[in-house]
Amino acid sequence: MADGVTERTEAVPTRERPLELHGQIAIVTGAAKGMGGPICSALAEEGAGLVLAGRDTGAIEEHVEQLRERFSDLQALIVRCDVTDESATSALAASARERFGRIDMLVNTAGVVGPIETAAQDVALDEFRSVLEVNVIGTFLACKAVIPSMIAAGHGRIVNIAGTSGLRGYRNRAAYSSSKWAVRGLTRTLALELGPHDVTVNAVCPNVTNGARMDRIVTGKAERTGRSYDEVYADFASQTALGRFVDEDDVAEAVRFLVSERARNITGHDIVVDAGWDV
């Protein structure tokens, strides 16, 4: 007691947070590498079962083992899938339905970077086509494969990974920028088509994101411009309002929100996660 006042220390109450996605099933393409890994972790943390798709099943298996160390009750199915192959994406959706009987979410993270610091006239046609095949056709085919199940269920969530390079011109990245603009257009069109079935379709637009892909971009730009890695990295970071890159976990948090009931009235939109690059 001090000055007639009784001092009390109250314990802060703890509450178990309900799992927002318990019992739901999510397909994630590009599931183990880059943003796919943190996105799978975020969905598993909310209780979702996972269908993890990609070409490198070894990397996916390692990721699932790590997830099971954290979530012992995780339901997971690994499917080898080339998203540019329609028969493969159809089989992916069929495998998910056969194993779990439902598809509630699709998150399209599979993608490629393509030529870096290369003027349009110097981009080989095969390189340009390859970027569009993975980033655009791959996103479209995965969506096409799951849409019938979501329409039948009268509910669903689709999240496509676009990028800030699809928000404005991106000098010397013609293939990649074109593909991300296309993903945004696909996202908005699907939102209009699927809205009557309570299926939301949104895009997350990250800036250059810390990780292996960012390292390739910075290294490639450094080699082509004759600058050091640190100089290129600092130049990229200085272009954002916050003066830093974003992390893959930041992208995962945006996805976690968009697939939840909290985002039930958000569709056809871009959630920009860029530390203030496109402002």
C-alpha cells in the first residue's frame, strides 16, 4: 500500500484464438519455395488442410515434415504438378477432391522471374513465352481446375500472386511485368464471374521480397550494371517509403487475411505489400 492506495498486479488474461480455417482445404501451387512455404505455414496455423503442388516434390516433402513438427494434426497431400500442363492441373484438383472431398481455397504462388535487366528488343521470344506460360497460363489453369468445385459448393477463395511490377511500367523487365499485369486482369475478370457463387478472387502484389528470388534479381542487376550487390540492394530499398524490402511472411499474412471470413466482402482487388514502393 502506498498513500492509501492498494497496489494490485493483475495477470493479463489469455484466450485461445479460434482457428479461422479449421476443416477447410487449400491448394497452394509453388508450395515449397519462395512465398509458397510461408503461405502454407500461415494456412496450416489456421487449421487448414493443405494440398501442396509443385514440380520439386522433394522440397515439398521437406517442408511438410517441418510443418508437421509444428502442427501434429496437419492434413497434407503432396501432388507433383506442372501448372502449365492442363492435364496436370486437372489431376491436381481431382486429387484434392478425392482425398478431402472439397476445395475451399486456391493460392497461386508458382511463378518465374524471367530475363533481368534486359531491354525488350533483347528478350528472346522463348524467354518471353516461358514467363507468360508459367505466370499467366499456370495461374489460369489452376483457377480453371478448381472453379467447378467452388461453384458447386457455393463458396471459395482464390488468391493470385501478382506484383508491383503489374501496377506500373517496369523498365527492362518486359516479360515479367506483362505477366503480372495479365494476372491482375485475370483476377478481376474471375471476381466478376464468380461473385454470384460467393467465390472471392483477389491478388496480392508484393514488391521485391527478401529471399532467394530477390537475391537472383539483385545479383543479375548488379552484374549487368557493373555495380555491387550492396549498391543495387540499397538502391531498391531506397525507392520505398519505409526504406526496406518486404519479407515473405508479410505476403503470407495478406493471404491469410484474404482467405478468411474477415475478407468476405473483398473481391477483385489488389492487396499491395510493398513497404510503400508504389505510392
